[in-house]
Amino acid sequence: MILQIQNRNEPNCLVYAAAMVMNVAAEDILRNMGHHGQEEWWPEADGKSKLRGVHIQEIIDYALEYDMAFTPLELYPHSAPLGFEESAKMIWMEDECRTRFITWLQFYSAILIHPSHATAWDKETKKVYDPNGMIREIEGLQIIEAWLLTKSNQQKKRRITD
């Protein structure tokens, strides 16, 4: 994986993390989307919270165009019936959740989602590539979920329907 560093004046950590995972230039993703996520959509908010940003669905669209796909992997998956979201329960014990999460990361490079940041996980080096310019260990990082890079079966679908 090659470390790509985002412009501090134009934060796009999700785009840069995705670009590193897919081994493409972040500028290619931004050009494909047609925006840089810097439009002010919430003027009443503070700082970067004012900005449109980039949604994971835009990254998914880009990936699918190039026969790649992202699969979500929650660190602590919860479940609750409609109307009981406030009392959602983890579907496994905390230790089981962490073990499952780390196990799957051994097989896939991924976008790691943190509370207000995104980084790239390299399955080969077992390191986290941060668009702010650092390469580090995964231990001690607060992670919410990962988006595992997988191959799309788009080519198979095209052949089946042809």
C-alpha cells in the first residue's frame, strides 16, 4: 500500500483511505464523483461539520465501476426490533466481537472508520495508513467499523445475462 496524504485545507480522509485500499489516486475518485465534498451544506455548524463531505455510497459506486466492492464489518454489531433501538443488544460478547473483527482484517484490506476520521488498513503489512501522513499499528485506535475491499462479481453477472 502506498501512503497518500490529504491536503489539510481540503479534508477528504474517506476518499484518501479508499484510494489507498483500492490502489488508485485519490484525485481519480474525486474526479469521478464530480466534487471534493467541500461545499458548505450546513452553515449553522462549526468547522468541518459545515461541509458536505463524501458519503461511503459514493466510494462504493466508484469501486463497483472498477469491479471492486466494499463489505461493511461492524466492530460491535447490535440488533433490536423496530422501536427498541435504544435498547439494542450486541449479538456477540465484546471479546468475540473484537476477535471476529481482527480475524477478518487478516484477510482483507479495508477502510477503517473512526468516530470522525477514516484510515486505510493494509492486510499485507498489518499497518494502518492515515491520510494525515502516518503509518501506525492498529492497537489503541478507536474503530467503529471497517469496509472490507472485495472483488465484485459484476463480470460474472454480465456473462450470465449475455
